[in-house]
Amino acid sequence: MGCHAADKLSQYVDELLIEQEQVKIHNHIKNCGDCLRVVNAFKEEQQFLKETLQTPPLPDHFSEMILDQLEPYEHKIVSKKRKPWKRIMYSAAAILLTLGLGTALSPSFAEWIGGLFSTDQVDDGLRMASEAGLAERVNLEVKNNGLTFKVEDVVADTSRIALSFQVLSEKGEPQDTYLDIPESRNKITAIDQNGKTLNHLGSGWTEGSDYGLVELSLREQPALDKVTIMFDLVELNGVKGSWKLNVPVDLKDNRKYTTTLPLKEAKISTDGVAIQMKEVRFAPSSNELLYETAFTKEERTRVATEIDMLKRKFGEGNIHSFTNYGTAIQYHIENEQGEAVYYHNTFMEGKGHPSGEGLIQGSGQDMEQLGQVMWNESFIPQKNDQNLTFVLDGVTKTVPSNFSIKVKPKEFKNTPVKFEYEGNYMTIKEADTKNKLSLRKSLIPIEKETTFTIEMEGGKELPGSDLGDWVITDNKGKVYQAFHSGSVLNEKDKNGRYKTTIELKVYDINEIPEEVTLHLLSVTRYYDVEDKWEIPLY
């Protein structure tokens, strides 16, 4: 499935799409980090607006007041309420996830402490790269219709390029920097020295900030010599006009700041998963770890056979073998003192699902073989140079499942159906048809939809399996695709299990059937590594 336009994702967040489109996008973003990043940006904006309504703003003269109180030769840190960046991706080619937070500062205060890249509007990696001397003040600008578009600073290394920009009035007063890429005709493009368009370009924006941010990930193209970021803007802060500006970035000299360590001799197989380490890169703004996971030959044969059986039973259109089934790993990275400084895909105390710490971006690119994935994950650098060690904690497999359960929907009110499967203790509370009025962009703006919806709730033990895709069959053997959604909370129930919900929706069943069978097509299982596998990253 191709990636969705940003305006479509915005409608998804606002729940303005028809139900079927909502579910399709929900399932798409589970496997597409680019679209997930856009969705999270829109959700962060919503949350920010809620917080803004509850938090009184700082006075207009706040920055000047703080500067007046500063004494010569002393550094005083002024802490302000952190606000989230709204980040928008313009193109998507692989699974990509970027995390970032920001805060708002006036131009005088930001300039006094060294511009955007010396503030906590950016992540620690960009700030450390700036401190290392990789920030260049370019002050490129273009004027039209009373507004100036100005690119102030550029931070670049072999892992990413970041630009800070401002929109200024004729008096030099900062204006709103939101470029509204989805709705306007504003364009930002990145090309290499050969004129090839580069993907993974995004922008960052936070309400009330004097700065905007443009960031280009180079994680999959570390050998570039030159990049040009091209702005073609037709609207700034509600004013129509034309602002065209090219920002050349020379990367050749910055390569000397990146160290690459090959790890190709490091490989291991455990619990049906083969791991091949590739290399680790140390750049000023990020540390990158590249590795590959795959099913072992025997496991791949077994999984492929089980997938073929599911295809014959339920139809090939309901079994997406190269998107639902795969491999991954859980690990942490330690410093010289044996302290964990990064976590990836790890079960952490008080959380009902795997999570991580220190991650900037992570991507996984499916390769030719079933279950084979090339991973590239980048982390915030350590402030002090240290000898780091990779430690494998476990492996993850998403494989076919043969679990099924029959239910009689009309009997649920009196007798809810309960089941346990691999650490998931679930109760099927309801199976009923539901009608919903959906907004549409058409001559008929409201459409009535009927869905057959199955709702479950319960608890999950760790490290219990994750329940994946489902299909439903009726008592006549007809197969229906079920669109699933759900959640695992960090809150525990009375049994000490993490609260879990699952919802299945079918769009081709308009009347409540006498009996249906739920078939689980995929399950994600976690396997701890008994003898920790350690790889020195130095």
C-alpha cells in the first residue's frame, strides 16, 4: 500500500474519513513509520492546543526581562515549558520514525545563546553537533510582499542536514513559521550533486516559536558530497507571494567527523532468527547502528509453508505474507561502566509494550526473502567519548497462527466469551452491527455506514505475544477480512496484567450472524536470549 497524503492523514487524526478509510490508514501506519510520524505530529499539535488553553502565556517582554537580569560573564539557564514540534514528512520510501521536542524563544534570546541549534528546541544530537563547530551561519534570505524568508543556520554531517529559518516582517519582527505544506502550494525539495531528488525531508514547527526547522535524513546515503535544499514558497503567514531560495550544503569536509566501524564478522542465530551486524557510524549529531535480521533457512521454510496453508484456507487476498510476517530484535547498548545508555524494543518496567530510550530515528526496509529486514537505527550521541557495547536481549518473530474461536453474537449479553492465548486473557464483550454517519467530500456530505464490530478487552502478561491480523468466517464458510485496532496500556488490571483492548470491524456483514469463527492469522512472539550476545562497538 502506498503512503497517504498529509491532508488525508490530518483527516484521519480528526476522524473525518469514512470508517473504512479510517481503519485502512490505522493498519497502514502500523507498518509505515513515515505516515506514523505525520500522524503523531498532527496528534502532538492537538495536544499542544489543549495544553495552551490550560496554560497562561508568558508576557510579551519575558525575554527582555530575563536578559536585563543577566550579569556579565555568567550563564543563567532559563527553563520554559516544553512544547512539541509539529513535523511533516514530504516523501516516504522506507519505514522512518523521527522523535523531536521543542520550546519557544524570542529572536534576541535565541541569538544571545547561539541560535536555534543551541536551544532545546532541537534534539541533543543537533545541539552537540553545533557545539562541535558544525553549525554554519549562512543568513540567506529572500524578500517579497513585505515578508522576508531567512535561512539562518545550517548543521550538517553525514547522518543528517538541518536548517533553521525565520519569517520576518518589514520591521524585522518574527512571524509564524508554519509553512502548511499539505494545504498550500509551498514546496521544499532536496537534490544531490547529480540533481537526484532525495527523500526523507521534513519540517518542524512549534506554536509561538520564532524559528522553523527543516531536516533531511542522510542515513541511507552517507556518501553524498553536496546537497541543495530548494525552497519554492507561495504563502507565508497568510500572505501570498513568491519566495524562492536555494541553500547549498557541502558535505565533503564534514566526512572527517564521522567514524565507521565494520561489524560484518558479527553474526548469530537463535530461536529461528538470524542476525547479521553490518556497521556502526559515529557522527557528531547521531550514532547509527546498521544490521540485518532474517528467518533461518529452516524457520523460513516452515513459515512459508504455514502461510501457503492460510492462503489456501482463507484466500490469498487476505494473507499479506511480506508485510505481516517478519523478524526483529531487542537490545540495549552499554557504556564502559556497564550502564545501559540506549534501549531498543525492550520491555521496560511499568510499560505494557516494548519501548526504547535514546532513539532519534529507526527504519526497517523489507528485503527479498520472507522475513528479511535491513535495519538502521540512530541514537543521540554520548557527550563523552566512550567505548560502547551492543548487548542482544532477545529476538522477535511475527509468524502465522492457528488460533480460532467460535462465538454466537446474540448470546453475548448473557454469556461473554473468554479465551487465553499466549499470555493474553481476553473477554469478547460484544459482537454487533453498528451504524455510523460519516462525513464525505461529495454532493452527499453524509453517508450511513454499517459495520459488524467485535469488541474485546482483558489483560496481557509480559512477555506475552502480540495478537496480529484476523479474518472471520460465518457458518456458511464465507471469509471476511477484519480490520483490527486496539491498545495495550501501561496500566495494570486487578490481576496484575496490562489492560488490553481489541476491536475487529467487518464491512461486508450488515446483519448479526448466528455464529462466526474468529481466526488469528499472525502473532508476534518474543524470545529472551539466555546467554547475552555482546559486540564491542569500538
